[in-house]
Amino acid sequence: MLDPSTNTVPHPIPPVEKPPILEMRGISKSFGAVKALSDVSFAVQEGEIHALVGENGAGKSTLMKVLSGVYPHGSYEGSILFDGEERQFRDINDSEKLGIIIIHQELALIPLMSIAENIFLHSAPSKFGIIDRDERRRRTKALLEKVGLTEAPEMLITNIGVGKQQMVEIAKALSKDVRLLILDEPTASLNETDSAALLELLKEFRRRGITSIMISHKLNEITEIADRITVLRDGRTVGTMDCHAGPVDEDEIVRRMVDRDLESRYPKREPKIGDVVFEVENWSAFHPLHSERQVVKNVSMKVRAGEIVGISGLMGAGRTEFAMSLFGRSWGRHITGTAKLHGKELDLSDVHKAIKAGLAYVTEDRKQLGLVLAEDIRKNISLAHLGGVSKRGVIDDIAEMKVAQEFRGRMRIRSHNVYQETGKLSGGNQQKVVLSKWLFTGPEVLILDEPTRGIDVGAKYEIYTIINELADAGKAVVVISSEMPELIGICDRIMVMHEGEFVGEVAGEQATQENIMRAIMRRKVREQ
Amino acid sequence: MSNPSNTTAAPQQRGTGFWKDNLREYGMLISLLAIVLIFAYLTNGVILRPLNLTNIILQNSYVVIMALGMLMIIVTGHIDLSVGSVAGFIGGVGAVLMVPYHIDFGVAALLCLILGGIIGAAQGYFIAYLKIPSFIVTLAGMLVFRGLMITVLGSQAIGPFDPSFQKLSSGFIPELISSEGSFYVTSFIIGILLAVFLVWQSFQSRVRHLSHGVETEPLALFIGKNVVVFGIIAYIAYLISSYRGMPNVLIIMGVLIAAYAFFTNRTVIGRQIYAVGGNAKAAELSGIKTQRLVFWTFVNMGVLAGLAGLVVAARLNSATPKAGTGFELDVIAACFIGGASAYGGVGKVTGAVIGAFLMGVMNNGMSILGIGIDLQQVIKGLVLLGAVCVDVYNQRR
């Protein structure tokens, strides 16, 4: 069992003198039918900064959740060795006791509490159960100094910027005697100065012997500070690169991140592209809470009849926000811009009007936003177009049942009958119910947001087939996806979105993952 | 339709599952029957005497009327704590209009219902559009309208009313056929016609469904259910007819129950209300105007609370500052006992009505048995808790 795990790693880890502080061996983890991690091996040396890179959905966050005990021992296969001993974490407290601290992308601070209260939320210094405020204040000050903050410990979290909040999170980690610090996209929401300060801090930690794992999409930052880089792809380890063995090429990282077999996963189709059907010009939207943040910036796009247009981009690029603001202003505020269907300007001021105008939006989150899970298939399918199964406001239940049965057959929804609760269906079948609901509205323009998220390969193929049929029926189809191969596999044209703007456009036949990644990365480098 | 074998195979596949799926509805009716039978045994049949049965209907009419509105509010995921105060307040306003100002009772009643709608609209505006939690808005409403009611009444009871207004609660439908002795034939005929109509309806619906290959309940269950429904209604009609005939308020209740059952089950707006309660975000993204729907459910509740206030005032023949106290609890309990979910999206009009009568029969039965008001409260509380526990347990399976 303690046989060297290097056999299972495609690219053996370079020999090093000391045993690693952390070793994860043969980790596999599934969610239902979806395999998120398969036989991942990953080793971190004491005192190094180890970067973990990969596409969205490659399994980085899942791997870190396995490590920190969010997914407890027993819910995955494989073993975790820390300090050379096998560990079985039941929850996050177990891993924290050993000094493994994870800082998530979405910060876990309580906005209306002070810095000091947040840092010592679980373990405030106390005498007889009463919090010792002076001691807490003293310790907070010392911790803030270490991360280079001069804010008063009494300051409320909501009153300091995101960059400083990130530093408070790190100070909180330091308060727990951190030995292995895991940062999930720490600089994703930071500006240049804050990012530089954070990277500087990580280097300082390395000098003091603290080990860090950094998950990031920003390859320039990674090549700047990482000692070693492990690449994940499709839930597998592609390999680990040693930055001290020679200069690491960013293109090489990208190639390893995205390279994979595309054959036979996408149904073939001969596109029959017609005239422009749907046109968006200068579309802008601002964040609903932070009204100064423009999330969608003067975006324009055209979609032709029978064309499938993909929108690619990293998480937080503004793709969903763009789609939802378009669809009846269901996201954001101060929305401006024009949308035209067949050259006629549309009134999209609320969802009802957007549906009437011929738009349909299939949400990325089918359970939270797409389905009424307690209701049956039939009622979900008719929900967005009850007018189609009713007369003078009274529902004709036979007509409704027939519509549902027709879609059940056409979409191959696997269920006992149309009266089955949608909450009890598999992810793929749920997605087919959502698609049915929108097809029943008879849309001209279909926007599909992550249409195959979390569903198995077989169901994905069926969904792609449905998308192709829609395009062949002359509809304008827009697919938003974080899975680049999916976009390349099904789209006629791919628009690349980054920070609320379209930064590139790739025609279907020229689309490669390198092309798309490069468009994003080029933009990132230019910004910095 | 591309795969016809699916549709024909479905009924056999799930025939056995029918009981389980409809357990909630049958379960409710069976519990009500069981409780009636238990009390009939314990009270040596007193509970089923014509006079007492008529009283149960009169005593619980206001709970049933308000439960119809409350059910829809609970289905949208909200709550209304103000209905007792609103009912009392509007009863008071009606009394002031009719007694000191001598306004015709019809006009006064209409004004009262409009006022109820306005009160509902005011509360609904805060809840639907300003997104203030309904618990808080209606808690405030509960205090505000209790206070306003005492102001309007000047801390004293106002009455008595015009006899024609009293008939709203204590009147009975006129007898058209000259009756022999003390049996009210017209009431009995109406009852039998209702029973025949309900059986005919369910038969029609079954035939229609079967002709389109839709799964229906097993034939034996269908016949059994209809025999029981027919028998119960005919028996109740017989009992009522041997006292003083059908109370006016029973006719009002019957019409309202039928209207709301149809509205919630069969109309587009009714369906949308369930969708809002089941998943507000998904409903919104399906083009449903969720805020407007929530607003109107509160307006509706206000009107029904107004009607209930008038019924209570007419029954007591005076509006008192105490009227309506604690009604909201009976109404909310009726909905939850009747299978409505506290999380929204689930609940039926028939369930809420059965829940209201279940509480009413228990109140009445326990009073006849001479159980103290203190112990009655304990038992009612435990029944509410038990009913919801059973429901939650059934959901988890």
C-alpha cells in the first residue's frame, strides 16, 4: 500500500531530498454518475509554493475540498498523507487542527462584524468563557501587521476593500498556526496593486517555511512565484512541472490544460446558416448591489438563423450576467442597449415580454432557477407558456398532458410518466425538462447557459443533438459554456468574453482551445 | 407521441403507486371521519345530532372562509397574522355603518369588503413590492387593526343589527316546498343534488382521462370513494334538513369552496401561485409576475377577512372589541393540518377546509365531553404538531 505511487502518475514527480509534506494518492471522487476526479495524485514539498492549474471543471476545487475534509473520508477513494502519516478527515475542523487552511474564492467573512471578531470567530481568547477583548485586539494587531494591514481591529469587514478582505482571510489563517495554506483563485477579484501585495506576502511566507497551494488561472502570476506547477485536466493529473529545472512556457501549460480527445463526443452537423436573426448592440449592465461595477461593457453580437454561437470565458467573465440582463432584465441594473429580432427592436423590459418577443433562456442552475422541483414534469413543461394549454385562463389538463407526453417522447425524458416529480429525475433528464419548457414557448432565439453542466456523457450527447436540431430548424442559438471542447465541438462561431467584454472571436473551423485560451491570456497580460 | 408504447404502458407501471401519491388527500379525509366517529362514540351520538351539526357549521364558517385565502398565502410562501384583527376591525366598521349611521346593510357590507381589499392591498404592497417579510408586516397589521377596531367601537359593543343582516349568519334558506312536519325538503334536495353533481363530475373526469390514456385511480377505489362522498353528503343533508334546513352561510361557504378549489386547481393564475411558492426564482424566469401575484393574494385575503368579520358580527348580533381575537391561529392551523407546507408551493383548498372542520369537530366534541378549555388547547396544539410531523415524515420517504 505504501508502494511508491509514482507508478500511477503519468509524469513522475522530479526527485527531491525530503519526503513531501502532503501527498494525495489515487484520489477518485464522483457525484452521481459524474466523475469529478479519477485517480489523481498530487504531492507538495514543505516550504514551496505549488500552483494547481486547469480549466473550469478540471477538478481543482474538488481536489482541495477532498484535502480539507469538506468531502469527508469515505466519500472518495484514495489516501491522503500529511507529514508522512495517513489522515482521514471527517470535516474541515480535522484538517484545520493540522494546520491545513483553505481560503475559498468566495470569502467566508461576516460583513457586519469587525476584523477582530472575524479572525477569532471560532477561537476567541477568553477567560472563563468570556471573550478577552484586549487580548483579542492585541493579537489581531499583530496578525494584521504580518499581512501588511494597518486597519484598526474594530473596523467592520464591509468597510474595507476586497483586497484587504483577502488579507484578513490570510491573517485569520495565520491565527490558526497554518502549515499548509490553500488559496483558491486569490487574485481573481483583486486589482493589480492588491494582487502584487498578495504575491509578495506568499513569497514572505515561503521564506518563513509556510507551504502554499495556489489555484489560479493567471499564468503570469503562477510562473512568477510558483516552485512547481501541477496541471489537472478532466479530473486527472496531467503532470507536474518544476519551475527551477528550466523556464516554464505559458503555452506549454495551456496546451497541457486543454489538450484532449474531441472525437465522437459531438454529433455531426452540416450548418445551414441564413440571415442575421438576432442582434444585440452596445449592451451594458451594472452589478445590482455595487452599482459602480459595470459587469457587462458595451457588448454587441449577431446571431444568424441556423447558427450556433458559443460564448467562452473564465468564471466571472460576465457571460451569465450578459444573458440574464438580456432576458427581461432578470439580472443587474442600469441596463442599456438595443436588441433586435429580424431587424425589429425588441422590448425586453421584463421576462414576460422577453418570452413573448421570442427569447428563451435556459439557466445554468436548473435546480435553483430552472425547475419547480416539487412539481411534476407536465407542470414544469407548461409553466412558461400556460397560455398554450389554456382557454380563457382555464387550463385544459388533457391538452397539457398531451404536450408533456409529446416532449417526453421527443426529448427522450426517462421517467415513469409525465406525472413524476422533477426533483426525482437525474440531472440529464431534468435538463431535458427545462429544455422542453423553453421549446414549448416557441422561441426564435435560444440562449443556453451551461446546458450540460453536471450531466453524464450520454445525456450530453443527446442534448447536443437537440441543440443541433434547433439550429437546423432555423433558430438562433447561443451557448454559454465553461467547457471549451464543448463549444468547439458544437459551435459555428465562438465569442470570447473577458471582464464583461468580447475580446476575441473564433470561427468554428479554426477554433482550438489554445486559440481561445490565448485570447483570454493575452488580454490578461495586457491589463497587467 | 413519437413513442406511443410509453403512454399506454404507464398506467400499469404505477397503478400500485397511486395510493402512496394520494395518501395525503385520502389521509386527511380519513382522519376527519375517524375523529367524527370517535367523538360520536364518546358523546353517545350527541355530536351528530342535527342541532349540533348545524352549530358546528355555523361556528366554523369564519375559519373556513379565511382558510381559503390563507391557503393561497401559505402556498406562495408567506403568512398573514393580521386576519383576526382585520376581521374584527371590519366587523366593527360594519356595525358602526349599520347601527349609528343606519346605512343599508347591503351597501355597508359592500363597503366593508372593499375596505378589506384595501387593507390587504396595503399589507401586500409592503410584502410584495418592498420585500418586507410578511411575518413582520402582518404582525404590525395585527396590532394596528386591533387598535383601530377599539377606536372605531369606542371600547364598547355595538349592536343589535337589522334582522335582515343577522340572517347572513343565523338565517336559513327559505323552504319552497310546503314541508310535512319538521323536515326541510328543499334543503335536503339541494344536498342530494350537490352529492349527485360531485359524483357525476368525478365520473365525467374519469371517463375523459381514460379516453386519453391518462392514468386514473383503480376502479374499486374510485367507486368506494364516490359511495363514501355521496353517503356523507346525503347524510349531512338529511341531518341538517331535520333541524332548520340549510344555513345561508353554508351556501356562501359552499360556493366559495367550489370557486377557490376550481381557481387553484384549474386556472392559469392558480397554477402560477403554486409555482411562485415552489420556486420563486424559477417562476420569475418563466415570465410569471411573482410580485403582482403575491400582492393579489393579500388583497384576496383582506376581502375574505372582511367577509368573515361580517359573518362573525352577524352571528353574535353585535361587534365587540374582543371579536376576532386569535382567529388567525385557527385559520393558520387549519391550513397546516390540511397539508399545506410551511415552505410554500404545497397545499390544497380541500385540505384547508377539512383541516378547519377537523379543528371545529374537536372543539365541539371536547366541549360536549366537558373537557376544560385548558386541556383543549393542549390537545389542539399537539394535533397540529402531530399532523405536520406526519406530513414531513411522508415527504421524506
